[in-house]
Amino acid sequence: PNSSTEAAMILTYSIPASRRRELIAMQREAYTRYSSNRITQALESYTEAYEAEPTANYLAAYWAGLCAERLRNRRDDALTWANRALEINPDYRPAQELKRRLEAPARNTQQRRRTTR
């Protein structure tokens, strides 16, 4: 569960089985939108899936972050989603990588500012 981005990893969540099935269905619907390049609608679906289980659904938070990253001017939102995923599961590698990627340009910009002063 610490490296998968597939809906099946929801089966590892410590929530009732019926709830896991609901989340898997929500995840698959959101992914269909994402893979059809309907990113705004996918973000709405992932947000809904996250809100259905905000203490467990780090997969939806991760995918919401990917959606926000693809939308213009939503980098801060993407970072917020990555952090939400990591609050639930600090060992979740895809969210760690997303966070690193999102923070990298900011670090590079700060370093350039310091060296040009």
C-alpha cells in the first residue's frame, strides 16, 4: 500500500468492507475522468472520494494532488493534497514524490534569488 496508485490498494484500508467497495467505485469513476483528460471533473470526484473517508483515503488525496498539479495556477492546492495524503500515511511514496516535485521549483527559485543578491 505504500507504493501503489491503483484502486485495489483501498482494500488495505482499516474501514468496513462495504465502505472500501464504495471508495473503489469512486476511485475508478474519478480515474476514468482523469484518463479522459477531464481533469477538473476528476478533481471534483477525487475530492468527493477523499471527503467520504478523510482519515483513511490517502489514495484519493494523492490523485487530487495530481489533478491540481495539471491545472494551471493550482500548485499550492496540489501541495495541500500531497500533504493530506502524507498526514494519513507518511510512508506513501507516490505522495512523497509528488511533494518533492512540487517543492523543487520553489527551492530552485529561492536559491537563484539568494545567489543574485
